[in-house]
Amino acid sequence: MTSLTPPPLPAAVLWDMDGTLVDTEPYWMESEVELVHSFGGEWSHDDGLLLVGQGLWNSAAILRSRGVELDPDEIVQWLTNRVQERLDADGVPWRPGARELLRALRERGIRTALVTMSVRRMAEQIVAQIPFDAFDVIVSGDEVTEPKPHPEPYLRAAGLLGIDVSSAVAIEDSLVGLASAVASGAVALGVPHIVPLPESDEHTLWPSLEGKTVDDIVALAGGRAAVR
């Protein structure tokens, strides 16, 4: 009888944060409305959708074009402060199945990175609320030269982990984030939340992480290996 060799584990799983690990996009969108209105401007839900997944300094440029008379750094700090205040007041809103899958990956010995366009202090605030050692590295928006959709954030994470990014799975919820993951060469997984994601041969879509297992991630990474 021939024994079947189990498929190899991915070298790492690289996680987006806002909208993928945690449901903070509504906090960001409410803060954007508050900021624009404070300068007498108008900001709709559709306007907010344009910023989902964007680097904060890119978002700041758009907000400045809509009448926010602050420097980009001041905008980033103001928005981050407001979202962090909401996290302190209301707690961290986790996305369905995300913490459970993250814990299962860690228990299987799979390395993980958090790759977020939020600044490090906010990423660390959220990671501190996870009751296990969740990430080997964090890459934040204030630590990269080129934000998503550029591949730099995911390539930086792979470099810090010392892995080939093509052997990693990247989980994202936005078009901008998926573009970054695909461009980096990672196995790209989209889990739509605020913004619908299109079907594509370049990435896989799951409706939710709820009920997903390490074996599902392994199969996804193995599918990439099979077509090389």
C-alpha cells in the first residue's frame, strides 16, 4: 500500500488587518465623515468606500482635496486617534472566524505576519488584545515607502520572515489589498467585507473565514504549487 504524503504547509500566512482580521472599517468611515464635516465639507458613504484599503497618506491627500485644511501627517494622526478611541471605548470588533483560524495556524506552527496600512501603534493596540502569540512580524503603513496596492508591504513581510513570498498566503478584504498581494507574488485570498471583490484567476475568493481550517489554507497554497 502506498502512503500519501501530506501536502506541505505554506511558509507563512500574511494577514491584512482592517476589514480582514478586525471590523474597523466602519470606525474609519465615521471618523472621515466627522473630520470632513468639521471643515464644512461633505463626505458620503460612497466617498468612504474609495478609501477602503488605501494607505493612510493616500487617503489624507484625498481628504485634503475635499477641504480638510491639515497637513497629511496631522490627518493621519487625527484619524488614527479617533479610531483608537473607539477601540478603547467599544472593544475590538473581530471578523467572523479570523481569530479562530489565526490561532489554528499558530498551533500548527505556521508563521504569520500582520500587513496593515494602519500605523504601528494601532496595530500593536489590536494585537495586544489577542490572547495568544499571534504574529511573528508586523508591517505597518508608517514603515513602508510605497503603500498598498504596491507590493512593497507584502514583500517587506516576506523579507522579515526570511521566506519566498510565493510560498505564502495573503488574506485581504479590499481591491487595493488584493492588488498588493497579487503583485507581490503571494497566493492571494480575498474575503469581501465592505467592498465587493471580483472573481479572477489571480486570486481566490471565500465568502467568510468562519469555519475555515488550516487544511483549507494548506489546500489553497497547494493549488498554487500544483500549477507552477
